[in-house]
Amino acid sequence: MWSARLWRYLQCSMKVTSERYCTSSARYPGMKRGNFSKVTEDDIKAFESLIPSRVVTDPQEIAPHNVDWLKMVRGSSQVLLKPKTTKEVSDILTYCNSRRLAVVPQGGNTGLVGGSVPVFDEIIVSTSLMNQVLSFDDVSGILICQAGCILEHLDNMMEDRGFIIPLDLGAKGSCHIGGNIATNAGGLRLLRYGSLHGSVLGLEVVLSDGTILDCLSSLQKNNTGYDVKQLFIGSEGTLGIITAASILVPSRPKAVNVAFLGCESFSDVLKTYQLARSMLGEILSAFEFLDDFSMNLVEMQLGLHNPISKQPFYVLLETSGSNSTHDEQKLDVFLEKVMAQNTAQDGTLATDLSKIRAVWDLRERIAEALMCCGAVYKYDLSLPLPKMYELVRHMREKLGDKVTNVVGYGHLGDGNLHLNFTTNHYSDEVLNLIEPCVYEWTANHRGSISAEHGLGLKKANYIHLSQSSSSVSLMKGIKQLLDPKGILNPYKVLPH
């Protein structure tokens, strides 16, 4: 679990020099603080009257909330607010809007693009205490919960009732469901359950002026006018603060199997995927790939065991269904064919929970292994499948010995590449070699510069590479309409 490993992550990150902790405004010198008010003692008193004993001004307690998970983006907020209810969020935003005080909504702060931390001195509004499950209907499978519920806690609760949250992330032990929705997180099983745009039936959102927007529908069909809730899925807190959600939760599969295969080339990885789609059909729930550079890291840094012979590429394939005999028969036929065609050179099948978990660890803990290598430069991209690994090779050749690692892995089933670089210490030279090259290469090959982590601060100025000028103009218009004073998560998503 991600939360259980945070201490190890922090220990690994101690290898990184303090240069990495410079403020966001220093790292992005072209940025200027917006025309927002400064927090005063009167403001602190006003917040105390709204949420007594839940206004944090101690710099040491605020410090972890000012820094993103990668330790690459740091703000200088002096105030952290911890509301428990939607009404309290509304009161906070009503006051902040009247005073023109900028705010940044923050969930589990597991984002990778600087979207959940201040850039300057924005007030942090944390949803950590908004962690109540409001209702669950066992018949319809509809869950209504507050935005601060931790993803893994929700899934554990659903498991006890025979259901599964349709989202699974490496950060599930720490991330909040509201933050997942605000960034439109994809995760490991989008292939089976689709995106949050389909799973989220309704939202409760507080707008910048404190207006509570009640779109918390629990209906699977509601074809009345514009589907307003969709505006907030993926908006990264720039249009409103999500306070509650209604989610369609599917039944938990009774039969789960995981195959781990080794391939000689990325072309064989693609052939394996094509075969899996045609032969496994409805029971195929995940299809992940990782390169041998990723495997070397989890073996060397974390001591994990590769269950098959060493190969240039590896495939993790999961099936899930309701009939174990049926699923295993389909999987056996598939494995026989993939081996007979020499598409895969080696493989193993895991059917019991401990072995399944061990195989999944090889994929899910790559991020942890990378954190043990010094500074990490992470990129989340969407590319046409034939082009996915071309970018990894291109960047490996471009950077040479200026980096210690270049690894590629990700969700092949939805074309999501996780491209990572490491150096012993943070380097502006390396960053400038990576950006904007990675984004421009992706755009030139008809990809998207963000597959599931959003744009945040880091990618906001590159939005034009994945969106037309007319789309960006429309987004700016929507932002102006819903947040005319621009107090909600400024400097994020839209160009600075």
C-alpha cells in the first residue's frame, strides 16, 4: 500500500539535494503572483469563527502540505484550513471570494504535476476530514461519499459487500476520491471499467462564491439538459471544490487470474495485446507492460523477484470474471497460442492472492523504486500504441549519460505511457533537455501530453499541444464564468 511505504519513500528522497526544494516561483521565474489579497490576522480570526480549532498556522504542520509528492514544487502558504462539511467549504469560499484570497484545494497530495500545492501563498483547503461514506445501495451499487474518503478505504468497504471501486491506483492508500475525480485519474483497470466520466453519476461542488452546486444524482440515466457535473471531472479544482460524489460501483469479480509474460520486442508486446483482446474479450481487466530497465530497478532497489527469465519487455495481464473454470479455460487457450507463436518467450500464471499480489508489485512499485534513485522526472502521456515505446528510445538516445535511468511502463490497454528519468541530483540542464522535447514529440505523433494526471502547474503552458486554440479559449471562458476573480487554484491547467 502506498501509505504504508511513505516512510521508505521519504528515506529514499533524502538522497536528493536541497536544490530540489526551491519554491515554485523560483523554478518558474516568468510567473508572477496574481492580484490577490494577503492573509491578515483578521482573516485568521474569521476562519476560526467558521471552523473553530481547524485553522492551522504552525509552519511546521503546514510544511508537508506546501510540497508536492515528488518534492519538485513548493509553495509558501501560511494557512491550512480543514473543513468537515460542504457548508463549511461554502462559508470558507464565500469569505475568500469577498476578500479576493486565493485558495488551493488539496486531497491526499499524491499528484505529480504540481496541481495540489500552492505556487505562492494560496490558502490550502484540505478535504482530509471530509471522509464520511454517506450511503450505499446494495441493489443498484451506488455509493455516495464525501470527497476526502481515501480510495483504498472505500475499496475495502466495498470488498466486504461484494463490490469493487472502479478505480485502482498505486497511490490508493493515500489519495482521496475527490482528488481522483478532480484529475480524472485513470488507473490500472480503465480497460475494464472505463473512465470516471462514466462511473461518476453525480457530484456536489462548491463554486468560488460559495454557491453549493447540487448535482449529486444517484440515477444512471438523467438526460435533462447539460451534464454539468462533467465540467468538474478533470478540472483540477480550478472551477469548484468537489465535496461529495455519487459513484456507480460494479460487483467484485469472483475469479481473478494474472499472467506475467516476457517478450523479445515491443512489437511482440503489441501482438500479445491484440491476441488478448480477441481471445479473452470480456474477462480482460488489465494489460500492463514494463521494460527491462523498470524490472532491474524493482529488483535492485526493492529486492523483488522476477518470476520468469530475463526479457527486454514484460506484460502483466489480468482477467476477472464470475466463473473461475470458464476464465481459466480461456486463459489456458490464450497462453498456449501466445507461446506457440513465440510472441511470448516465457511466462507464469498466478491464481492465488499472494502470487497475484507479488506479480502486481513488480508493476505497481516501479514508482517507489525510482524514488530511491535521486531526482525523478515523471511524464504521463497518451500515445498511439505503435508509437508508445519509440518515445522512450528517442529520449534514451537524446539524454545519454546525463541521466541515470530512462524507463518506460504503463497501461497498454489505454495507450498510457509512464516515462521516467532519474538523476543523482536535480538538474535544470536535464529538465530543459526533457521539456518541451517530450511534449512536442508526443504532439507531433498525435498523442496527449497528459493521460491521467492532469496538467497542474507543470504542464499548463503546454496545453496548446493537445488542445485547439478554440478549445482553450472556451475553457478560459468557462473559468471566467464560474470563477470571475480567479481565486480557485490559480496558475494551474490554463496557460500562465
